[in-house]
Amino acid sequence: MSYQVLARKYRPRSFATMAGQEHVLQALVNGLDHDRLHHAYLFTGTRGVGKTTLARVLAKCLNCEQGVGSEPCGACSACTAIDDGRFVDLIEVDAASRTRVEDTRELLDNVQYAPTHGRYKIYLVDEVHMLSTHSFNALLKTLEEPPPHVKFLLATTDPQKVPVTILSRCLQFNLKRLPASLIGDYLRGILEQEGVQAESAALARLARAADGSMRDALSLTDQALAFGGGQISDDGVRGMLGSIEDHSVLEILEALAARDGTELMAIVERLSERSPDFADVLAAILTQLHALSLLQTVPDALDPEHPDRDRLEALAAALPPEDVQLFYQIGLTGRRDLPLAPEPRMGFEMVLLRMLAFRPDDDPGRDASTGGGWAQTAPARASASAGSAAATATPEAGPSVSATASTAEAEEQPPADDVPEPGVPLAEEGPPGPAAAPEAETAVAEPVPAAVPAAGASSRGGTDDLPPWHELIGELGLTGMARALAMQCSWGGFEQGTVTLELAGQHASLRNKQLEERIETALASHLGGAVQLRIRIRREAGETLDTPAGRAEEARRERQEAAEAAIRQDPAVAEMQHRFGAEVVPDSIQPTEI
């Protein structure tokens, strides 16, 4: 007897032997047992999840000689004929090859005739979405009111292409993709019946490669048996699949965790010897990063039988969660842009180098030449760019009047690297001076902030010559999030080598040990001695602290109000409003520094 492939040999012949799809089975079983039968059923879902199998089992339930029920006998002439594919009253139609309206009309011409042997004449139309529009239209009336001896069983992988007029005439059941754990258990049971020894890791790898399809899993198992000479081993399955080995992907992640650029390029060189599809390699990296993120956030969500769980757990401990998220986003973007690279390998290497370079640095003073990343972290640079863009962008005013007002005195801006995170106002970088006299009718004088006590006014260590805190920040050379944290603090005093800063409770999330150490180091360098920093959280409701960020925001608001007032009082604007009915868009008014 010729060999029969596993997908056909072990096709379920009853609802009880099907794996998964309980939500569909329950509805069908209850309908059959309580004689609540519809005349048209539509089964949808991806390939290999049981659409045709369900339809054939349903056909057996309807035509079993023992009577209609959810458990066909499997032994009568009708059941055996359906299992063998020779039941005359089960008409299986491949819609992909019979798309013409003439083919549909030919089928419908025979609908009126009673079944030859069975209780019902059943039309099983596979890939029904492939029918033409005219074929669907020809089917409508018969599908809505067929003769009592006719049942329609439709199956499709793309229900979006089925007209709503067809959908409304059917009971629709959506079959889910099968989880890898269920597929692995099903394969194990089949191989035990076949008397084949299989490693658990190999079955898990086959189940994941099947991507939710039981038929694909069985076909891959057939291939693995042929490849391994009747045995299934993890090494054999890994070699058979011909894809990038998971251990190479894990080596890449381990090199990234160790910040070892040399090893990273060596791994890429070894991979390139096998001429891989680098898009697939990136996909494998993203898959492992997803598994890492699951381990770090919801450990129970990862399959306990994952073949690489031990190495993943070690990586999850070595890589901070924010690094995993950053790597995933870089890899996702890199995979999208890979076709634009001059060479696939070059694009792949740049993605890995980007992961290496933009990873947040543990040591803010480390130079890029040491192989430890940039001295300023990627998020700080990104926020600096965002802040710079926000400072220069002006909204479009459309048909309305868009206007700007200029201040009489330019405000000194910090360097680009000193721009804080988005949403954190810039500090003024010098003592405020008196505003110059306006030179034009639209000019607005810059407001003068209120006097601030000296930074050392409350100290007892001879530091009364320190500038005010909002000026001292500009001399400390802080950047990024460290500067943002300092900008939200108010001066609390300097006593016996301890600098005290106060932070409002709503900004307490800005604190972390690394940022505080950076501020402490900058203060020690500026004051010329050892300094201990203490940040005190003020949680009093309604209390407002005198912070550099607050001063800068107040100055910005006053400049904005003054600019809007200047525009409203401008004679040219008033003339345009009078003659043309123009309107001033308040959001379009931006004070311009000169």
C-alpha cells in the first residue's frame, strides 16, 4: 500500500477528535443535537485550521444512516463514503477554478433534484471568495431559500471579499489560528501512534514554524521524518527548516547586551556565509525580543516549553526592559527600510550598529571611542531635536492672518545639547537685565523676572557669592534629563557640604539615582570640592515652588501675551480686519527673538 501523508491519514473524522476550535464545535454540536439546523454555513479562517474538515464532518452528521446528530457512527455506507471522498450527494466545488457565472448556473440547475442516496444534498464550496460578482448574484436567491433537502457549506480564507449579501444569508464561524502548544501536543500524539521518537524541542520548533496551521505542522513533520530517516531530533529539524538558527539570533542579542561590536560583526560574517534572507533574520530577532519582553513583564505568558527559555532568561536579566523595547523598535523600523539599503547585509549591519549606538549609556561621561555608546543618550538627543523643532515651528494659519511679534532684547539660548526634554521649559541663561526701549510699534519689551534670593542666602558656609539657582544651572553644564530635573527644582540651601534642592510632588517621577549623581558631580566640579546632593520632595497641595522651569514658563507666557497684544493693536492688522474681514488666529502668533 502506498504511503499516505500524515495530514490525510490523521484528518479528524468526528468533532471529538478535532484539536481546538471549541467555540465552533460547541455551536455545531448543540445545533445538531437540538435539531436547529441552518441551510447555509460559512467557515472562515487561515489555511490549515480545519475549515474543510469541519464541513466534511458536518456532512457526515447530516447524512449518517443512524440519524442526524453530533456523533456520526462512522461505519455506515454514508459515513465511509464521505470519509473516502466518494459520496455522490456531497458535491465539493473548488471556487478558484470555477469562477464563471456559467459554472454556478450549472450547479444550481441540479439543486432542485432530490439527493440520490443521502438525507441531504450538500454543496461544499471551497475558497468561495474567488467567485465572480455575477456568480455571487446568481447564487443569492438559491442560497436564501434553498429546497429543504439542500445544505450549503462555504469555506474561505478571505471573508472580506465575500459580499455582505452572501454573509447575511449564512451562519458564519470564524476558526482561530491554533496555538503552538496545542499543535505540539497533537503532533506528539500522532507520532506516538506512528511509533516515532521525537525530541520535545523539535516538536516545539515544528509547531512554531507551522504558524497556527495544523496542516502545515503535519506537512513539516512528514518532511522532518524524511530528513531524519524516521527520527525527529532538534538538530535535524533546525537544519531541515533551512532558516536562521535561533542560537545565532541569540548570539546577536548576547553581543548587543555585552556591547561587543567586534563579536557582533563576526556573527554577521558567519551568517552571511549561508546567504540568508536578512529580512528573515531581523524577523527572528524581533521574535526573540518579543519573548524577552514577555519574560520581563509577564513571565507566565511565555511558553514554559520554549526551546531557548534558559538563554532567554539569562538575556532578560542582562538587558534592561527599556533596552529591549528600544531594540524592538529599531529592528521593526530597520526591517521596513531594509529594501532601501544599497545591500541587504549593509542595511542589516546598520540596524545592529544603531542598536549598539543608541542604547542608553550607563556612564554619561563615557566617550563613543571607548565602545560604550554616545556621551549623550539617544533619548536626550531625540528630545533635543524635538525641542528645537518645537521652538521654531509655526502653525499654518490658512486663510486667516498669521502674525509674529518681536522682542526688543534677544534671550540667550542654551546649546542644542542642553535643550531639555519636550514639555520642560528652557531656563534663562543669565541674570535678567532691564528691557530695552521699544524700537518699533510692534515691539514688546521682555518682562523682567522678580528678584531671586542668592543661591547661598540660606547657607552658612561662606557661599553667599553663589549666583541665583536659575543662573547657576547654566554654569553647571547639565544636559538632557539631568538638566530637566534640575530645572524643576528650587534652591533649598547649602550647609556643611550638602546642597538641598526641593522638588514638587508632581515631578517626583523625574528622580533617579543616575540623574542625581550627574547633578551632584556637576555641583562638586563647580564648587571645587566634595558635595552631597539631597533632593527633598514637597507634596503640599497647592504649593508652588520657585523653580527655573517655572520662571522660564512665566516669562514665555508673558512674552506670548505681549506679542498677542501687540498684534491686536497693530494698525495694519486692524486695517486688514476692517477691509477684508480677516481674523487673527491666536495660536499662530509666535514671539520672535531678535
